[in-house]
Amino acid sequence: MDAFKVLKTDSDFLAAALTQSRVAIFELRGDLAGCIVDYGGHVVKWSPISVKVSDAYYIRGEFEFRMVLA
């Protein structure tokens, strides 16, 4: 995968949404920990609990969100 920035804060998600950057989603727990779940899309909306990327919702504490930089 190319260079990336891990999105953690609301400001990170805002920047990703405004720039329409592609965000890849990785599993943090269980048997698939560290595995990519979705090669990504654009951040549509977020809350303290979840993030919507394209048409899917992901729980912030269960997934890592990586904004592709290059």
C-alpha cells in the first residue's frame, strides 16, 4: 500500500472528507486483526462512535482508518 495517515481525531476525518481522500479500513480485533476490510472510499460522515465510508458504517474502536496519501 502507498503512504498513509491513520485517522484518529474528528479533525483527521474532516480533512479526509474535505479532500475526498481515499480511506482504507483495517480490522483491529479478532482473527482478522491487521487485515484490510475495505480498500476504501471517501469519508461521508463520522461521529464519536462510527464512521461512514462510501455506503458502509464502521465502529471507530474496532477498525483503523488509513487515508492514502500517495
